[in-house]
Amino acid sequence: MAKTEVQLAGFRLRNPIITASGTFGYASEYADIIPLEKIGGVTVKGVSPFPSHGNPMPRAVEVYGGMLNAIGLQNPGIDRFIADAHYLPYLRTLPCAVIVNIWGRSMEQYAEVAARLEQEKKGIAALEINISCPNVKEGGIMFGTDRNLAAQVVSAVRKATTLPLITKLSPGVANIGDFAKAVVDAGSDMVSLINTLAGMSIDIEARRFRIANRTGGFSGPALKPIAVRMVYEARRAVSVPIIGMGGIQSAEDVIEFMMAGANACAVGTYTFSNPMGPVEIADGVNAWLDNHGIADIRDIVGVMQD
């Protein structure tokens, strides 16, 4: 069998398949369905300094080519995440890497969550910084669409923790490579991309928006060509590990992302329709490598950059 182990910045994955934040809960929700020892890692739902109830219902809808969601980053808050047996204590028992996604409404809040997790870092492989959030102190400007703000929030988090940092990049920018370089220069050890694209769906018979928030994040297979292109551009800008995501539904999708420059890949929306998807994809990647006579998965990373 081919070697599928992946070494990222400061931690190892047994294979390149990770579950994407927001689509896998806190892992316990899937524990009776999916053998977690067969994937590389899980990324938990975003954690903030305060509990968040999220947006009003309805907040998710299936659309052509994927889905729209406006969950609103619902989470129990950092205090409960650390103390409640359902969250961090459970995650520490998992047989795979655990990545904790964090967010806030100001730079200070991002740093606050990172500092708390620094004190509780046993069992945490890395933090993923979700910069697709509005900065309330800057009039609602999204951290992820302003290069200076993105760099500043990463810098604030870097000062608060020694844990490896992954910055999750927003696709709503003109040059993703510039943003990747900015956050890496500010202290991010890795980047992950892409987050969802803003979208909208209207019920034309009822003449109403199909989700209460009106707009939501579009994810699913239709996103993949955009995501592959952005991973390719990010790889040309930075040399740090990249986690690619966006519409992955098969081993072939993962191979495509890795050839574009990703070192690992996150499976998100596909898990809703096929909870065993991440495991099946991991097995499929191994089979693809064997069928093509490739001994080590690292040999395909970034081959399209040549």
C-alpha cells in the first residue's frame, strides 16, 4: 500500500483526509457511524468567547450544485467547550488529530479564545482561525476580505498561543495568493481554503427568501473548480502546508486538490449526504495511488506547479 501519512506544521495525519469545520459537529455526533481511526483528523465547529445561538430558522437549504447555510456559528462558548464532557474532554480521546476552529467579533476575542486553549492544549493538534467574520470594531468589515485586518488578527492569535495555526481563507477576494502570504507573514503556520461563497435562494411561489438570514454560505460540488484554482494560486504564493477544501466528494477530487498544491484536504458538505464519505475517500485515495504506482502521496503534491 502507498504511504499516505502527511506531516503538517507541528503534527501528523495518518492520511490527508480531515473533516471540515461546521459539518462534523464536535465528532461525537458521528462516533457511532464513522471509524475515526481511519481518517487523518477532525475540525470542530467554530468556538467563540461567548455562547452563540446562531441565526433564526430556516438556516440551511439544498440548492442546485450544493447547499446554502446561515447557521450563524452556533457554539457553546469557550467555557463550556473546555469543561463539558461532550466537547474538549471527549475530543482528547479521539484516535485522530483534532483541530479547533476559533472565531470572534474583534481581534481581542480571537486572542482570548486562543489564550484559553493554550492553557488546555493537551489533545489539540492545531487551531484554525476563521477570518470570515465581521469585525464589529471596524463597522462590520470582514476580517477575511481586508488583508491588513486578516494579518492583524493572525498576529494577535500568534501572540496568544504556541499551538500550530491554520488560517481559513475567504474566497471573496481578488487575489487569494496575497492573502495567503499576508497571514503567513503574520505568523500562520498553514492556510486552509476555501471557505463558503456568499449566496442566496428565493422561493418564487411564496416570494420569500429560503433562509431567514436571506444570504448564506454556498458549499458543495459546484464550488470545487473555484477552490482548486485558489489552492493552486495560494501554493504559488506560500510554501507552508495547505489544506484544500470545497466540493470534495471523491478520492479523485482529493488527488486534484493535491496536484494543485494542497498537502491535505477537508471533506465538508458531502458528509451530510454520506456520513461515511471521509473514510471512503481515504480508502479511495490509497487505491488510486496503488493503481498508479505511486509509493508516497507526497510525490503528487503541487505537481501542477511545475
